[in-house]
Amino acid sequence: IRKILASSIKKSNFAILNPSVSSDGEIEKALIRKWNIAGVVCRQSGGRNEILWHRICLSMGINLWMLERPTKFKHINSVDSYHKLIKRLKSIV
């Protein structure tokens, strides 16, 4: 949620849904129609959400792009949040 709020996307153009509540995809379909969405970017998880997005996008004739989690490379240190970055920097000093 913090990452989307920090992005340049207008706050009126994103939706945060609880997948366990929206298991049939009707809310997602309504948002796709309302905002005239032509494609969805989704994390490739292999789970219920991925299956749901495949089904929704196929039934609505829109594109689906799956983001694969990058593999970890040896000897490359990375962080995925501000707090982890600060912690890492403090450990170096």
C-alpha cells in the first residue's frame, strides 16, 4: 500500500482488494469496466490470485502480464523497503 501511495498513479485510479473477500472476481471485473482497463499486471504466484486474474482477463479479453519474482543472486545485497535499507546502512557504519 505504501508503494502505490508513493507512486505517480492518481489515488483515484487504484483499488486495494482483499482477495479472500473477492474470490469470484466480480469486483475486479467491475473496476476493469469502470476504468476501461486494457491490461493487468499481476505477481506470478501460482496461487489462487494468479488463477483468478487469468480467468478474469481471459473472459474480458484483456491482456495479463505476470511479474516473476527475481531469483536471488549470490554476492548481491538488496533490500525491499525503506526500513530494511536503514537497518542495513546502520549495520555497515
